[in-house]
Amino acid sequence: MKQALADALKNRGYDKLTPVQEAVTEAELGGADLLVSAQTGSGKTVGFGLAIAPTLLGEAEKFDRASAPLALVIAPTRELALQVKRELAWLYANTGAEVASCVGGMDMRDERRALTRGAHIVVATPGRLRDHIMRRSIDMSALRAVVLDEADEMLDLGFREDLEFILGEAPKSRRTLMFSATVPRSIANLAKSYQNNAVRVSTVAEKSQHTDISYRGMNVSNRDAENAIINVLRYYEAPNALVFANTRVMVNRLTTRLSNRGFSVVALSGELSQNERTHALQAMRDGRARICVATDVAARGIDLPNLDLVIHAELPTGHETLLHRSGRTGRAGRKGVSVLIVPPKSRRKAERILNSAKVTAEWSDAPSADDVRSRDQERLMEDATWQQEIAKNESAAVEKLTAAFTPEQLAAAYLRLYNTNHTAPEELSASNADGPPKPRSAFGKSVWFSISGGRKNKAEPRRLLPMLCKAGGLDKEDIGAIRVQDTESFVEIRQASVKTFLSSLGKKLRLEGGIVTQLDSPPSIANSPRPKFEPRQKDRKPYKSKNKDTAPIQWNDDPKPRKKKPKKPGTPAPTPVGKANSKKNKARRAKEAAAGKPAKK
């Protein structure tokens, strides 16, 4: 290892290299192309920075004046590219390296000026880099190494053509290093086409996914998914948390909900400008925000300090996405928790994704409000503040408080203040995760009521049910069958709830303009479908097609027969076309014969 890089690692607090960093810096791999698969958060950025150093520096310890780029690092997203630039900047700080970036959303003129001044290493996203190559604003003739970071994600995002164009423009004598969390067939084919006898490097940790991440599968009812997210955030109280959603609409919804509940939250999605996304991440890094709600693409590869909790508000599309999402935590030896919010209908999908990812999750119900309060009390008692001595500037206030109030009053006041500074947890209903919904119990004795107004008044069961519950003081379990006829509707109500229903309607027994009448016996009706309109038989006139063998009889439903236009008096009857031509031909032939002309055929 170059001494300048070793000093940078020491100053950064590196005691030893991670498995992937050790694997890619072995002496026998000095000039070889590499296809590396390793977990997210395993130090891949520093790994390829160390791997390409001998290729870029050669025998020297420092770079000469920058001219054409020597190394090119390609990342799938803007955030990851800027993060890689920051990592390589401190790693190569003692070598005098100039690191430039070319990413979408930034001013292309500034990037062009930076490339003109000279850069040893360029970090770029595929689309913007291709634009620079086509505009001839980047010179790739001196490239010695090309690194594809998160190669599988770049292919998933549709950058295959851009990558093939970039690799085709790069010198053939370069080193090509591909880093990816997984190596599907598409990555293997790309490596085969653009790498030279690549060496496959896979760390031991790849076989046991994320030992520093604990997976939790939490069962919730269908209507409590968002409430469960609030309780999970309150239960863990992580310094930084990342909540993943599948769409921008869901990101905006969750951001608004969490903000209204008092959480310091920012959003990260593709609809935001690059400046807004940069500010959101900076707010997470400097502590102004504690929770980030993001989509998969926007949060790809980002590294946030003290990110101890990842919540999957919506299940990922596949196991690769699950691993990439969860890999935002448990980085650099820190422990992390990955929580999946799973309603009953999504339980099988969640288990299938976990099995494909080769991870085992601990299943339980989402934390209840009591669980959150109990966890708050544990954190309160474990706080190190209790063990600190009273400072001199605090002693006067402490003596004043203890003299004015009893210990019980002080403890109660402290608890109230503590709870005021924390968001109240949500009450959750039973998740019913053990099986399908229980069948409805027998309805029992009932009474039928008639309501004036039926299909002609646009009455429907889905409109009558909430109307009955609201006006009659009923629950949907108190209402049985609803039968809608042409001019009236019939409703079955549990006998035990009839008294409440009648008292809520009042003496007039009116329901939004309709009159309600109690029946002595069930109505003798059949819930038959509405009859379709058909024309009267006497108005139907048969119309037969010319093809009598195959065409069926068609009916003309127009009751008005067509009238023929009357003829004008003195109008001669039309002569058939064939006969008229025949008379003219005979006259022409006779005239030609008299003149001695030869007869025409």
C-alpha cells in the first residue's frame, strides 16, 4: 500500500481493513481486472480506491500536475457519486490528487471548466458522462482504470447502453473493476464483454448476509400500517432513521404525516431537484433532521452517520432491493435494525423475499402504545444524566425546587415534561396475522324496515350502509341484508339494535328525505338483476343479409319505415343500361357498313 494512503487511513481511524478491502489489495491482483461482489456497507469505496492506487501512481507517491483523467468511477445516482467523490478526496488527499465530478442536476459548464483545469480522478453518473464524451469535453485517452460501482443497480435503472458506449470509448489497455452487491447474469455478460480475464472476488461475508443487521418482521392490521411506523420510530428512537416507500406519492404522504406528528423529517425522491436532495441529506448529517423518507432510487448507496434503523413502509419489489435498502444501516461495524411493516395480505410475499435474500427475520406484532411507554421508561432510567454530579451553577435551582416540592411532585413534573418532548404513540388494533379474517357470526333475530326510494332514486347498498350507521346510531355488524328495488329499499336490522335505531331517527322516522317504515314480516322479494331494455316485438323488422347460407337474420330496431321519394310527373322511366348500349351499337355498325368502313370488333 502507498504510504500516503496508509497515513490517510490511520488519520481516519482505520485499525484494520475490511474483508473486501483486503481481498482487492492482494499483491497478485495488482494489474488484473476484477469482478467483486460484497455486501453494501462493507467498505467497497475505500476498497477500489486502494485497488487502483498502484495503477494510477505507479512507483510514485504523489501525482504530477493534472491533465487528462487517469481514473473514471461510474455510479448509478447523483448522491452516490458525490459520496464516492468525498471518500476518494480524503483517501487521496496526501497524494495531491484532483477529484472532479460529473453528475446530472449540476451545472455542466462548471463541470467542463473543472475538466479543462485537469483532474486525476473523475466520478460521474452514466448519462452525464456520456454527454461530456459526445461533446468532447472530457479526454479519455489517458485512462488507466475504470470502476463501475453498484453495477447491478445501473443495469436495473436502464443504463446498459450508456455503459457500453462509455466502455467502448475508453482505451482497451485500461483496468476495469466492477463492484456489485449481487452478480446476476446481466453483470456476468457485461464483464465478459468489457473485461480482460477478470478475476472473480467474493468475500466470505457474502454468504452470510449482513451479520450486523437484525431483521424484524412486524405484523400490523391493514388500517394500522402508518400508525405502526410511528410506533416503531418511537420504540427505537434511533439517532437517524430511513423510511422506504415505493412511490413518490407515498413519500409525500408519509413525510406530511410524520411532520404533523412532530418528527423532524425530510423527503428524498426523484421529483426533487439536486439542490433540494443535497440539502435534505445535509440536514440528516448535521442533526437538523432525524428521519428521511425516501424512494429506492433516491436513497441508493447513500451513507448517513448514526443510521441505526431502516423501516420498509412498503415491501420491496425483490430480495436485491431489500438488501440494498437494509444495507444503509449496519455499516462500518455498527449495529442496525431493518423493520418490515407487513399487513396480513403481504405476509407470504414478505417471507418469499426474506428467503430469497437468505436472511432470517424475527416475527412479532408492531410495538403497541404500552410497549413504547415501557421502552421510554427504560431509556429514562438508563440515562447517564442520573449519575452526573450537580454542577455549581445548578445547585441553587436544585435547592429551591427540593424545598418547594415533594419528591413525588418533582418526579411527576419531570415525567410530564419528558412526555411533552416526545411524540405520543398510536393505539394499534389486532393484526390478525395468524390466518384469514374470521367469518361473520350468525346474525340472529332481526327486524325488517322499508325505506322509500329505490333504483330510480339512485339508491345503492354502498350508499345506504354508511347512511344507516350514521343516522341510526348503528354499527355495520348491526345491519344484515339490504335489498334495493325500483321504488323502495328493504333493510334488515338486528333485533337488539332496533330500539337504538328508532330513537336515533326520531318520531318522523325519516332518513335523508326517505320515510322509514317497520315491517311485520320479511318482504317477499327476490334480489334479481335489473332487466335489460329490449325493443317491442312489433317494432322489429327482419333484415336478411345477401349471403343467406352463412349470415344470420339481423333485426332493424328502427320503428319508422323509410319513405320513398315521389316521382315528378312526366319523368320517363329509366332505360336499363344494357339495352341502351345495345341499340347504340347497332346504329353505329349500320352507319359504318353504309360508308364502307371495316367493322370493328
